[in-house]
Amino acid sequence: MNRYQLFRQLRHNNSISYRRSPAFEQSVIAKVMMFIGAGVMAVYFIFISIALAVLANEESEPAVMLLVLPVFLLFDFFVRFVVQQTPVMLVKPYLLLPVPRNAVIESFLVSSLSSGYNWLWMFLFVPYAYITFSGEATLLEALAVLTSGMLLVMCNSQWYLLVRTLVARSILWWVLPAVVYLILALPLFLDDTALFDSFSDFLLALCSTWWFTLLCLALLLVFFFINRATQFRFVYEEISRAEKKPAAIHHVSRLTFLERFGQTGEYLKLEIKSIMRNKAIRSRVVMSLALIVVLSALIAYTDIYDSPMMLNFWCYYCFAIYGMTALIKIMGPEGNYIDLLMVHRENILALLKAKYIFHVGILVLPFLIMLPAVFEGKFSLLMMLAFMFMSSGPLYFTLFQLAVYNKQTLPLEQKITGKGNVENGLQLIIELVAMFVPLVLVAMLILFFEEETAYAVLALFGLIMTLLSPYWLKNIYQRMMKRKYDNIEGFHASR
């Protein structure tokens, strides 16, 4: 089997893997939602492309698109966390087969370059190239912008793969993209207008040449070979590592103060120790808290998000981010030992209560982290309380519904070879509803009432939903028990 045949076979295997998944029906829903989102994104790209092309024709600068492209690439980088898996997530089953291992990695890298999401960016570049060519740009200049733009998108694809693989190893690797994007943004902070204009003219002149296209191609090849070496090394280390024997244990926290809460207290211990001991779970906590700290600092000490709409969005997002990250996969970690949880009656109900108490308690952390924004006058205490109770009430009520339908086991330790994308269409729908419906409620209430009245209504509504949690948790438990055999089968099949 040559490289081309291997590439075709691996693409075929990957395309039918969804049909072998225990969550096939939900995967279909997720794909439909992805297609709808892609259609909306294509329309936006066309409008943006036309606007930039008109500006380029007015300024007689056909490379304006490439000058502003870093902004789009930053957006693209974060979108890929939803739509793109790393090759090492898919290569694990093939490492024991008699095929060249580097060839398998290369096949998945090429597949990521030729993905439909990358070609979606043609809706941004093709209309732009056509309109600028109809203006004053030559055919070579229009083609240079089109080719260079697509090559940069593919470079961004490889850059994302590299960063995501490194971040899965250590959270400290987030420093790398932070430094890179800070360097790219430095020209925006130039106070000297003449210097900024000279720098822009230089970039425009460079981007209009075929030399820039060749430079983009060379950069793509560099990223490709770095990814091939890095991802092969990391996945091989993860699947072949020997178990490390821990050193002598000097102290083990027993969390004895939780024992007074009976069975719920025991499950609270399980939640806390899962974060302390399992790196896949721990990384979500660290990433969420780090993001809250960064956003709070930006809001408190800069004027980037000073509009009322953005302040409402980020205040709610800071409270919601950890719950949305952890609860979207609720019961996934427990799928590793779900049989033990089903031994005694109402074990699952105690587990759900413990999860809810833990996630409500953790809302205190973003509240404390965002206090500098309150001192700076960006947030009010009533606003913070409103979004905190909206998170503990309606948001958690919505996310906990997924406990009924989630049936895919999540690995506790694997971070590279384990799948990390949304596997269930309901997860995607519920996450979107949970993210935006409270903000729509805020906007509607502010239209009819004063801002403080709107926040008071939201806080009261959220508090009522929080106090009613024992009743809706029991309803979730009863519905889970009706589906328990179907869910157990799914957990077993996905281990």
C-alpha cells in the first residue's frame, strides 16, 4: 500500500467512524448544526470580503486583505478548538498495524489541511480577489492575495495543531500563542502615525508580491514537519509510558470535614480528589480560572470591553465558563466506573447533589476574581449577583439535563489521544442556549425597566431556580434511571 492508498483508506475509516460511535444519532445532529453554522459563516465572509475589496479599490492597495488577516486568523485559531481534532487523537488505533507510523501522521496532517473548514475560507478570499481584479489590481496581484491568504489559513491550521498538542502536555504552553499574538498586535500600539503608515506601506508592498506567497508556502512546510515530529513523539510517549510508582506518601488529605454530610459528602470528596489527581479534569479547572483572571484584568484595567453589551456578556461568561466546560460532559468521567455507582439505590441522586453543590461553591472563585472590576466601576455588585445566580440556577438546570443523555466515557488521564470535541448534538444545542438566552433576557428586561431593576429580576429568578434544585435534580435522576441500561451500554462501548 503506497502513501496515496493509505491516505484514502484512513480518510474512509475516519468518515465511517461516526457510524460506529455509540452516540451516532447525536453526532448527526451535531453535523447538521455544523453545516448550518458553516452557511452563516460563509454569508458573513462574503459581506466582509466585499467591504474590504471596496476599501482596497478606493485605496488602490490590493493587499489590504492580508494586512487585516491576523485578526481573522486569531478568530480562526479559537474556532478550531470546536471544529478540528488533532491527528494524535485519531492515530492511536493504527500504531500497532504494519504501516509506517510517520505515514499515518502525515496522512492525518494532510487530511486536516484539506478539510472542508479550511476551504470555507474561500468565501472570504475569492470574492475579494474577483472584485479587486475588476478594479485596479492585476491578475497576478489578485491571485497572489488569494493564494497567500489560503496558505496562511492552512498555516494557522498547523499552528493550531501544534499549540493544542503542546497545551495538552502542559498548561504553561499557553504562553507561546500569547507571546506570538502579542507580537502581531504590537504595530497597533505605535503612537507615531508616520511610522505606522510606513510600516503598513511596507507590508502592503510585500504582500502584493509572489515572494510573499513563496514565504507562506515555506512557513506551511515548516509547520507541517514540526507537527509530524512533535505529534508522533507525544502520542507514542503517552500510549507506551510505564506506570510511575509514587514516592513515599507523606500526607493524604482525607477531607474528613465532609463526612458529616453522609453519602453526599463522600461524593463531594470524589469531585475534589478527581480534580487533584486526574490531569484531564484538572486542566479544565486551571484553564477556566486562568481565562477568568485574564478577562477580569482586561475588563478592569483597559477600555476594550466598555460597552454595556460586552460588559454583560463577559460578566456572565466568567461565571459560566467553568460550568460549561465541565458539565457539558457531565457523567463522562463517571463512565469509567458507572457499574459501581449503580450498585445501591439513589447513589446517582447523591452524586448529582454533590456535583451541584460543588459547582455552586466554585462560583465564589470568579466572584472574588472579578472584584477588581467592581472597584474600577465596570461591574456592580447587583450585576455580579444576578449573573452568579443565573449560573447556579437556569444555567446549571440546563446543563444538568445532559446527565440523562450523555453516555460516552471520558478518560481521566489521557489528554492527547482522548477525544475532546463535542460528541453529542444535544451538548452543542444546550451549550448555545445556556450561553445566549440569559443575555437575551437581560437585553429585553433593560428595554422595559431600569438596569438595576433588570438585574434584581434576574437575581431573584436565578435564586428561585437555585432553591428549587432538589426537585429538578430528583426529576433528572428519575429520567436517568429510565435510560440506565442504554447509557451503561454506551459507557461500556466508549471505554
